[in-house]
Amino acid sequence: MVYLNCIKHAPNGSIAVVGGMDSATGKQEHYTESMAMGFINAGTKVFVVRDDHGREAAVRVAHHGGHHFLETHRDGVKTDNLGKLPMCHHETVAPAPPPYRPVPVHRGHAVGRAWRSRAR
């Protein structure tokens, strides 16, 4: 179980990163929204938000209009919502690798005008 204690928003206002204490390891961990949704959907990790009074709300994957996002279970208590968590200032998730860009194909010594003229 991961007790979430911070959140980082993307420029568009959606959740970019959630952070929390993993009860199995005792370490502060950070997950991108897609990583957290993957763990929740696979059932391998449970994410929970706990307020100052000890009330807990489970985090689940919700969808609306084809978009999937994280939300807490609606229980009428406002203090245990994801939006009430402070900003993450811990070490963040490793950045994604740069996109794959293939190396341009270089012509060998046999490809060129001289090779084309021999092929005729």
C-alpha cells in the first residue's frame, strides 16, 4: 500500500506525478500518473490518501469522455482528496528517455552516380 503525501501537476492542470510512502519498503516513491494507473489496474499496488485525522480514501482510476485519470473515492470528506495534497518537492521520477530518432542512412562508396551509370 502506498500512502500518498504529495502531488505534482502538469502544465494543463492534470496530475503528472504522485508521491507517497510505500508501506512495503518504507521508502518515499514517486509515480507518474500512467504508472500509478497501471499499478491500480493490474492490482499490484494500492494507493491511499490519508488526512490529518487518519481518515483514508482509496485512489482509483476513473474515466470520462475517453480520458482516464486518478481520483479518490467520493466519501464526502474533503480533507482526504488528491487535490488537498501538497506539491511534491522530493526527488521526482526519472525523466523519460528522448524519443527514438534513427540515425540517417549514409550511402556507401558503391552508391552514387558512378554506381547508377554502371547499372544502365
